[in-house]
Amino acid sequence: MTLDLDFVRAQFPALQGEWTFMDNAGGSQVLRTVAERVSDYLLTTNVQTGASYEPSRVSTARVSQSREAFARFMNCDPGEIVEGASTTILIRFLSEAMTGRLEPGDEIILTNTDHEANIGPWLRHEARGIKIRWWRCDPETYELDLEDLKGLMNERTKLVCVTHASNILGTINPIREIADIAHAGGAELCVDAVAYAPHRAIDVKALDADYYIFSVYKVFGPHHAVMFGKREKLLALDNIYHYFFDKSRVPHKLEPGNINYECAWGSIGAVDYVEDLGRRAGAGEGRGAIEAGFAAIAEQERVITERLMDFLRSRNSVRIIGRSSSAIEDRVSTVSFTAGEQSSREIVEAVDKARIGIRYGDFYAKRIVEEHGLTKTDGVVRVSMIHYNTLDEVDRLIAALEPAL
Ligand SMILES: Cc1ncc(COP(=O)(O)O)c(C=O)c1O
């Protein structure tokens, strides 16, 4: 299954400029259709939802269509979709909505490979006597060992929090196996899927995650985010909105202050786009098209990742931080490395001159960088590609990196 890259790139106006964008794990470029939908919402249906007059009915319907689109995208029911401003906010809200059920002595397992968005909100419960246990990765391979997780579980474990793909390592974690371990111990699973969602089809049913969150601005859309929660789990959460919202008001009790309507409507463009890619690859409608679209995306990403990996593996000074395989099941196309004692900042600034946007630092996954001595090189160099990047662009990156390493 191959992508029609001319078609793909034509959908993103920013790609017609002179810059190559390889900081996509920071945020992808946006589809023209998404921008048009945001504008259309604001210019034609910008009224408060929930009233009886006609424009408000249209606006209400548009927001509920966004829940249907995200449900298709993640393989769940629209009633299991909560929307919000960002993943950081949604996890923070989720954490707040669990306050009533977490009791002193209860335990939460966090990893040191996660972005702080799936760490900080949970640490806040420590002040109320909730114990945090750390699931740490191997210091050499950066792998999370499932046996270590089993060893951390006990009868007080209420929640396991983990990232689906690390935004530094690119490593894909075995979420279904982690879910099985968490559930066998009576705990729930909260997955940060921000670094995974632009790259692979999401099937929350198959993964059996209880809560699963990602940001749409990394998936070709606007600054908006989505959380799946199993229906009965969402119903059981505390109300974090006004006092007159009762527990049954899902998703509204978890969306205090309302969501951004134009971004909700705009985001549908991103789901439509992946479906369109799937249809172009010969699939039908809906889920099948989403899966086929992502299969084509994954293959394109594997090809460009392998070209970059090949170069990095050939350089003696370079250490790839994470898996050096580019296999579709192993990693996404986010690749980080260091070069001996060299400053990552200097390497990235040299590449800036070639009008290629990459990045250095800790990417708010600060714990993994600090605990593994990576601060002395100003963090890692991260090249985060997505399907619209081309082999030609990778070759230009390699040409820019070569003299800098
Ligand atoms: C893995 C991961 N999780 C969470 C976030 C935070 O997302 P947001 O900016 O939507 O809060 C990011 C942002 O870079 C991320 O890469």
C-alpha cells in the first residue's frame, strides 16, 4: 500500500513553502480542509449550542458530529468521547474527577518515560496520601519491562498510567498487554496517545484501555484534544463542572467551561482525510478506511525512518536513544539521538540553516532525559517525521547533519 505523496502534500498549504517540517511530534502542519472548517464554523454557525433556534441546532449538531468522527477514529461510541483544549488539560481534569474514589494508601503507577502531561496531574494526589510507584525503563535500552510492572502491582493499585508511544524514543509500548496486567490486578489504565495517534490506527476496544487521550494538533488538525473513556468509567467519575451537573451528564460534567466548538468542527477534517487516504488505497468507508489509511501512512513512515536510521547507524559518534529498528510494530517515525559529548543545540542550529525544522531538548519528557544523563548534551536531537515527509527531504536532512556530527 503506497501513498500518493503528491496528493498528500497538496492537502497541506504550509508544505508548499520552502521549509521542511520535521518537528511534527511538536505539532503537525494543518490540512486546508481543517482550516476551512474552522473558518466556516466561525463565519456561519458561531452561536451557543443547546438552544431551540435553528442556528443553535446546527451548531449543536456540528459538535455532536465531531464526537461521531472521533468515535470512528478510535473505534468506540460517541458517548465515550470527551473533548478539551489539550491533552494536558484533559488528563488534569481526569485526575481531578478521580479524587472522590482515591483513598489514602491507594497506589498509582507512573513511568519515567512519559511526557509530564501523564505524570504531574497524578502526582498531585500524593498530598492526599496516595502512593506513587515508578515503573522505570532499562537505563541502557530504555525499554519498559512488563515483569517490572507486574512486580509493582498490588491490591492497592488503582491506576496505571503509560504512554502508547514515547515522544522521545518513538518506541511503541504493548498497551493491550499492559491493560491485561493492570486489569488482572484490579486497576484501570490511562494511556497518553499523543505521540502515537498521528502514525497508526487507534482501536480502543482492541487495546482495552480505560482512558485514552490524544491531541488533534499533532494529527493534522487544530489545537484541540480528545479523550476516550469506557462509558461506565466516565459515568463513575466525579462531576468537575457546576454543582447542578449530576454524574450522569457525560461528557459535559468533564468539559467544564464548554469546549471549543470551531476546533471540534474543524477536527472532523482530519478524520475525513485519513478515511480519504484509506479509500484511495481501496478500502470502503468508516473504520475500514481509517485502518487502510493508517496502513499506508505507516508504510511511508517506515521507509523514511529506515533511510534516516541507516545514516545514523553508520555514524560512530551517534547514539540512537531508543530502538534502532524502524519496523512498523516497533516504533513510530520519531527518532532521537545524541552525538558523543556534542551539544544537541549546536547540531540543531546547524540544521536550521538548511531550512529544515528539527528540535533539541527534553520535550517535557524531562524525567527520562534527566535520569539518563542526557542534560549534559542539552537533551537529545529529535527528528519527528510524519507521512508527508519524503525521502528527498530525509536526504537533505542527512546532507545537513553530516558536517554537523
Ligand atoms: C507524548 C505527549 N503527551 C502529551 C503532550 C501534551 O499535549 P498537549 O500540548 O495537548 O497538552 C505532548 C506534547 O508534546 C506529548 O508529546
